[in-house]
Amino acid sequence: MIKECISFDKDFECLLDIKANKLTKYYTGTRYPPLLRVSEEEAREAIEIAEKVKEFVLKNLEERL
């Protein structure tokens, strides 16, 4: 999905830099059994990435509204 977004707006390339694609396994792993088990380190990394994605989205929304 990130690559599709990049085709419309190059600003989305930053999501590759922050490794936002790593979050996919957490979405599918918790939605479709068996449940995904993660270490505390993996959980912290996922939270950090998610916070950066959120910052990117909010910043872009502010600029476009």
C-alpha cells in the first residue's frame, strides 16, 4: 500500500524509511488466528513506528486542510 501511495505523493517515501511496512504483520497476526506472539522489544519497536506514522499522517492532514 505504501508503494501505491508513493505513486501519488513522494512524501510517502518517508514511511519506507521508518519501516512502516513492519506493522503489517501485527495487523494480520492479531486479526487472523493463530494469534501472533511478540517480544517486548518487538512491541516497543512497533509502537515507535506507529507513533512516527501517526505524526506523518497528522502533519500531512494539517498541511492539506
